[in-house]
Amino acid sequence: MTTKKTQKPKKKQRRGVPAYLTDQSGESIPKKYVQDYDVERQMELESVVKEWLAERERLEKLADRTMASASYLEALRGTAMAERGNMQITSFDGLMQLEITTAWRIILDDRAIEAKHAMVEYIKKGLGDVKNVAERQAVLAIIEDTFTPTQAGCLRNGMVVRLLNYKILAQEWQDACTLLRAAMQTIRGKSYLRVKTRTSTRADWEMIRLDMNSCLPEDDS
């Protein structure tokens, strides 16, 4: 098996290479003592970072202008953004759409521990006669998963709502749900700005992705 050698590219002609380069220890090294590759990687990455920072600044300005457009159109039609921070505006031809959605997170105080304990105890007592151990464990696992926080330290909204919506009328369960609701605090999370287009009013919406990774060419090899 032969290994194909890659041809070395022609080194770029650079201007403004400093006479001294700083290494990872913070020491200033005269350029003549620095290997050519190390000089090249320093200068090339400085160029890349400069371009990325410029693009980041440009995207921030684009976000500001887009939000200003959304506020302008909302004010023009005489409505305000929904209380939960969501809005959607579609163009007259139905082919363009601007959408703002806001994520909300649930955090709990110490009363949630008591609510969880009451729910677990009720389930254990209520399912005491169930022979199938797997069924008992499945219900308990739902409660455990509901009270397991995400990496951000919050609960999953959908799981909490599902737990509270179970049609269990027993007083012990209802008391636990009341305690859980009292322990809940909903806080505003990150807002998401999306611009979508479609080719016809019958076609699906496609989001315009301002994501560098989505711009990379696919590897067909």
C-alpha cells in the first residue's frame, strides 16, 4: 500500500511580519529563530480570526436591523409582540417570513423535593398490587426524569407539563401537583430569530441558515 504524498503549497508572500513573535509562554522570540511553519500558522490564524470577528460584528448589526424591522412592522399593524416574546410576520406574497421565538425555562425551589417525594410515595402505594415490576418502574422513571435537570440546571418544560396533566384525581397526587406548581418559577431564556423563504405558497418553508458549518461543501468521496 503506497502513501500518496501531498504537494507542498507555495508559501505566501507576507507583509508586516513582526520582527518578534510571542510564544505560548509569553516570551518574545526573534523571527529569525522561529521556524517558517510557526510563522505561517501565526500569521494565517491571525488573518482568519480577524475575518471571523468582522463577520461576527456584521451579523450582530444584521440582527439589530432585523429586530428593528420586526418592531416597525408590529407597530405599523398596531400590535405588540406577544407576552411570551413570540411573533411571526409573513410577506404579502406569502413567500417570506420573519419569526421570533423565545424559549422559557422552569426552575424550582426546595418545595419541589417535597412534591417529588409525595408523588413517588403515592405511586409506590397505588401500584403496590401491580405484579409487573416493569410497569411500576416505568411510572417511577417518568417522575425521576421529570425532576432531573438539564445541564443548564432547569427542568424540561414538556415533561413537567405532562406530569401535571396526568388525570390522577387522588387527593395525595393533587396536593403534590399543587406543591410543585408553587415551587415552579418560569424565567425567560434565549430568543431565536429566523427568516424563512419558500418557492410557492404550497411549498415548505426553508430557513436561511447563517451558520458557517452549513456553508461547507459536502464531501462526496
